[in-house]
Amino acid sequence: MRHRPDDRFYRDGTCSCGEQDVGLHAVCAVATEEFLEHQQSVGNDLTTPLLAYGFPGLTPGDRWCVVAARWLQAYRDGFAPPVVLASTNERALDVIPLSVLREYAVDVPPDASTLG
């Protein structure tokens, strides 16, 4: 993993969403090749670096806080990447049902009662 959740909009370690984040970069996604290709095909190039904005470009395995509506679009099209729920902002629930995010969670076991 090259990037951590703090490598995105506010760079504070979580998928924080404030007034300046008009895109709602709320979902901590683990990039997959399929997701990156899908996003490119719908006009959202996440692989090309934009150094003027401090964006290094993503590769499979990178964690990045993505726009909730873009993640939902990928989900509906069959290309949703895994989600790190612990780093996903609660505001993502304004766009995506929790049950859907839980389906793709990689940091929460199916039976949360096993957590100590």
C-alpha cells in the first residue's frame, strides 16, 4: 500500500468531509485494477498524477478517500472496490446504505461479536 487515508482531501488521517470538500470524499476505498479502469471509463482518471494538487495517482492496493457518489456508481456498475469502514466518514451514509458498505468492508469480520 503506497497511500494511506491521510493522503487525500484534508490529509488528516481520516476521510474528513468539510465545506470545502464539495465532492464528499467520504469512502476509504482500496483501489483495484477494475475500479481504476471503471473510473477512467466514466471520466474520473485516478491513475494519472496531478502534482499541482498533490495527487500522486493511484495503483491497485492504494487506499484513497473517494467521492461517495463515484463509489456508488462503481457499485451499481459492478466494479465497487473494498472499503475500510474504520476510515470511512459517516457522511458516506448520506449516499450509500450502511448494508452496502458492510458488504465491501475489509476491516470488519462478518461476525463483529468476535471483536474483543
